[in-house]
Amino acid sequence: MICSLALSMLSAIPQTQATNDTVKHVVNLKEVNITASHKIDDKGGKIVYNAYLDKVRSETSAIELMRKVPMLSVDMNGNVSIRGNSNIKILVNGHSYGILSSTQILEQLSPADIQKVEVMTTPGAKYEAQGTGGIVNIITHRRMYFKSSGYLNTGVGTKGSHLMGNFNYAVDKHWAFQNSFYGLFGYSETTSNSNFSDSKDGKNTSQIYCLQTGALRSDNKSILNLKLLYMYQGAFYKEKLASGENKKTNNEYHYLSASIDYSWTASEIVKMNAQTQWYYLPTRNKIGDWDNLENKTGTYILGQMSQIDCTLKPWQKLEFDVGLSNNYSHFKDVYRSTMIRYINNLGAYSELKYEATPLLTINGGLRYEYYHIDTDLKRKRKYNDLFYNLGINYKTSPFCTLSLLFSRRTDRPTYSTLLSEGNYQGGNVILYGNSNVESSYSYLLEAGTSLYVGDCFFKISPYYRYTDKSISLMVQKDNNVMQQYAVNIDGCHSWGSEIWSTLVLMNGKLNFNGGMDIKYKKLKDHGISNSGWQLQYSMNVTYRFFQTLYVNCYGSWQNRKIYLQGSENSYLYSNLSVQKSWHDDHYRLALSVDNPFSNGVNVKRDYCIDGKEYHSSIRYRNTGIRVFFIYKFGKHDMEKDMQIEQNILNNY
């Protein structure tokens, strides 16, 4: 089918006969090798999920689409992790969204706009060394049609309501405007029990509003992308104790960013990309009873992120990348003075990819980063670090790939970890920051084997990771309140294996995506150690009854998590949805039920503090029903036709 498509495209080239008044056009055709693509491509250190090749597109949100991507797991709050490690960085078209969480980034994206998702467990030196879990790069469609189009997604239900959409308008073949908006109002209920405080019933209400606008200019050699983003998020938590005492917590922040991205292809040998982003983030936290909010904290963060990359390909088998980056954040505390003043991170890298043979590829890179923290207490910490990666990929056949990967990366404390202020977590648990926490360093050795059987994909990846100065939570009890604060511990060892399979059965009507991560984890600090096995499993099943009627079921299960002073027991989260589409998927209606097989999610934690045992449990009563309505407008058929040519010939 691929070859016939290529021949039909070549035959469509216009030809002109010579006459006395015309000049004959001669077209010299070169040999073109076109290879078929799988829905999932294994490129050794990178797994690519080609969403545009998925015959069953039943997602109502970008978070749901992530649940079909190999190596990824998504919890009930939409947080993405790799092998249970949430210290990951999510990029969109290779660009960072600053300090936004994975959930906040995904909530701004339409699943209809996502073309590919790349998962890198051992990212190259090109990427900032932050994030030991890995990197997820989401690639969206290029707008090739010259018409207005858009997307509207709205939903209502017992857990909340949302409204999102985008509008794209191409002025001509060079300029296009892109606008999107997102609004969410959600609520949930919890019940907390523990042996160190009274039982409590809580209600959580959250709001998120996001508006993004941008302009895109493109030609044969360059692309200029301008974006402006504003986001507001507020979380309001009310808790009623069995003793009759009431508490209320408000957490609010605004996020404003502006970015410029420019890419230039000088020739087949030289390509360049430059991007810069500025952001402003004011936060407010208030803790108290229902009538009086007593404890107030707040911080203003102003920062910028800039990067320039250059790709050189002097000959066919060798590719060389170099680049520079700088991230700077300035902090100003509203109520206190013993806070961080600024963080500066400067990086430079070089990376090499060499195709020794058509079957053997070797790549490696080296990155230097200068990291500087300054506080109002005149504490200054400077780090000069080298990070590196090495990968060997070998194709034993067109259907089997072997890989061996090694990397050194870091986990730097997050902004919330460094800010020495308390955030109430519910259930008489307060999480405190610690400005003295230092960066941790992770060493990962990973092997991988992947196999294609028809449209089915299988992968197994055994690995070993050691993290020096691992960032963990220390827990202590004080006046019936469980206090948690971040510290550096001696180290953390973990080893295990990731197993993933993607099955396409019954002539494409039944699609299964599922994976299991099993690992042994050991943490150790001064006089304290804890270890044990962890198992995490997720699955996503879609069945197509008819061409326009789908049923989708998602489930995520994990056994206990290992912490320095305790563990967290297993829980199950699931979702079941039925969807119907009309008019070539321009209209879609979906009924979604959260946790149809269980009464919410019950999370139990056990602590051992100074030889005493403490227990707590939180039940999230988030079983609910939601109804989605999705509408596409514009000439999307033109987008589909042109997208095929773009994906095959331009490998985009």
C-alpha cells in the first residue's frame, strides 16, 4: 500500500508536451526508498508512539492518549510517570513549558492535534540533565491547510465540568494564527483516618483557566513560532474533623509566559534552532479554619529559558549536534525574608550519532552544566557537573531491535521543595520545603529488546539505577500533625524490568496497550533503611463495535510504594467509556465512568518513626460519571490528505 501510494504520487506530477510556443519540462526522478512505519517504533533509546497511524482514536483528552503510550503510566490525577518515577520532563515539539506540571501541560493540548509521542528513558546530552525519570516529547501536527479550523471539547459530570477548544486560521501559505482556551471546574470528596489524629471528611474544589495565542510563519527553510500563555489555578480544600473542628486551605497561582522559537534549515548539512521563553509566576497559600485564614505564604517567581541548537551532518552516516542553554529564575517572598533569591543554570553540550552499518548505530554525548543557588541568608551553592550518555542499537532483523544504554542525570529539588513554607496536604499532614536540599545524581544502565509480530509490538527492558544523595521525605510527628520535609539521603538502589505489549486483534477492532514494571527498591540514610519490591501495571483496551462506535477501558494498579520510613499500600484506578462519532468524526459523544469496578480509591500509608508505628488512610470518593461532546469544524479532510504525504516523504 505504501509503494502504490508513492507511485500514485509520482504519477500525479504534471507533464507538458513540447510545441512551438512552449518549452518542454524535463523531470529527473531519483530513486526513493520508502519504508513502512509501525504504530510504535523502537529506536533504541527512544520509543515513538505514532498516534496518526492508530486506527482507533477514541481519546477525549491528551491525558487519555498518554495511557496508550509505551513505558508511561498515568495516575488518577493525570500525573505521568516512567517506571513509577514522576521526575520526568514533558516537552511539546521539543520545547519546555517551564515549571508547569505534566498534568497542567496535557490539559492544554487537544488529542486531535497530537501526531507522535516520544519516550526517552536515557535522554541525550541535547536535553537538560534535570529529570532522572526521562523525557516525554509530544509532537503536534503542522497546519498545512489554508483554511480556518478548530476543535471544541466540553464535558459535564459529577466530578466537575470543563470546556476547551482551539481555533486556527491560515492567512496565506506562510502565516497562520493559533488560539486555544481551557477551563476546568472540578471537585472531589475524601475521608481520612489515622492513629495519630481524628477522622476527617474533606471536600476539594479546584479551578483551572488557560488561554494561549500564537502566530506561526513558515517557508521552505524556516519556521517562526510566537506564543503567549496565561494560566490560573486555584485549589480550595475544606475539612471537617470528627471533633467538630473545621479547617480550610487555599492555594492559588497565576502563570504568564511568552516564547519565541525560530528554526532554520540552511541545507541538508546544517540546521539550526533558537528559542527563548519568559515566565512570571505569583503564588499564594493560606491555611486556617473556615472563618479565619491565619497562616499566609506567597512567592513571586520571574524567569527565562533560552536555548540554541545546531545540527551538522557532514556525511550520510554521521550526525553531530552542539548547543547552549541558560535557565534563570528570580524569587521574591511576600511574607518572609529567609528565602531563595535566584537560581541560575547554564549548559553546553555536544552529541554524536554514527551509523556504523545499516544495522548498527552508536550515539553518545557530553553535557556541562553550571548550577548556582543564592539565598537571602547568603548561602551560595555552585555546581559544575558533567553529564553523559552512551547508546548502542543493533537491528537483528527488520522486526527485532537490541539496545544497551547508559546515562548520568540529576534530580534537582523543585521550587516547592526549596521554598521553606508549609502546604497542608489534608489528614493533618503538612509538607514543608527545605532550602538546604541539594541535587541528587542518578546512574542508569538499561538493556532493551523489542519485537514486532505483524501489527503487534513487544518490549522488555531490564535496568539498574543508583541515585546518590537521593531526595526523599523525612517524616516526624508533632502535636497530632504529621510533618513531612525534603532531605538528601545517602542513596537509593533500584533494579527491575519494564515489560510492554501492544496488540492489534480481530482485524484491528480490538486494541490492547499494557505494561508492567517490577523492581526492587532500597533506600538508606543515617541509621534508617527500607527496601522491598514494587509492582505497577497499567492497561488500555479499545474495542470498535462499528466504524463509529467504541468502548474503551483503562486500569492502573500498583502494589506498595517504598519510602524511607514506611510504605504505601496498593490501589486500583479504572475508567470505562462508550463513544459514538458522526460525519467522519466531526461530532463525537462520550459517556465516561470513573472507577466503575470499585468504590473510589483507597490509599493506605504506614510509617515507622522513632520505633513507633503510625497508620493513615485516605479514601478518594471519586467514582463519577461524565458526558463529553466533541466538535471539529473546518476542512479536516484536506489536513488528512496532505498529512499522509508529509509523514511519509518528510518523515515528520
